[in-house]
Amino acid sequence: MKTAGVALLFGLCCMIGFQLGRKKTGRLKTIRSLRSDLQLFSERVGSGCGTLTELQGELNGMLGEILKTYLDMLKEGKGEAYAAECAIEELRGSGTVEAGTRMFLTGLSTASRIDLIRRTQTLVTMLERAEEEAETAAKQARVLQISGVLTGAGLAILLL
């Protein structure tokens, strides 16, 4: 019975370490998905192809989901600011990414092609900065994961 308890404690410590690590690496994956979609969006806007709805349909990552929510809210008759806030709901708490995406979306539906290109360039710059911060956090995530395993192992040894 004691061995089972020690094994459960070890597993719990490992799980906590990996859970904390996953939160930190999740932000990096989100930023990379946004950058990838933004690159495709920028290329399509630069070539002068399609409307926002058509461009949104071509995007498979996070930016595609954000644009879909944004455009759906506009179709329902909601205002630009409200549509932008609803669209970035998943990015809450990500600081730079949230602010940059909000700036990108506000007024997007009425923007000219040149303005779309400027908005895209601004968001790319902000995402690059956020990615550097997220990479640092991802390195910390590995430390948290290892710490969870080591803590669990240490407690298991002490209890045996």
C-alpha cells in the first residue's frame, strides 16, 4: 500500500511539472501558428487576390480562426471593436500578442490593401518580439518538467 502511495505521489509531481511546462510551450505554438498564417495572409494580400472572407478560408491555423470569428461578428451586425474583442478571446493574457492582434483587427474590414500590408508588417514585428519571449518561457518549461520529475523522485526516496 505504501508503495502505491509513493508511486501516486511521484506521478502527481511529474504531472504537475508537465502541466506547468505545457502552458508555457502552448504560447509559443500559438505565436508560431499566427506567424505562419500571417505570412500566407501577407502573400495573398500582396498579390491582390481575394476578399477577407476568401483569405480567411485559406488559413488553417490560429489566424484563420480569429478572422472567422471576427467576420462572423461583423455579419451579425456587431461593431468593429466588439468583433475584434470576441475574435481575440483565445489570446487573453498573452500581452503583446493580444494587443498586436487587437490593433490588426480593429478597422480591418474597411482597410485598403496598402493598409492591410502595413497592419500585417506591424503585427509580424510584434509577433517576433513575442516569440522571443515565448522561447525563453519554453526553456523555463523544460526546467519545470525536470523539476517535477526530480521532486517526485526525491519525495519517493524520502518516503521509502
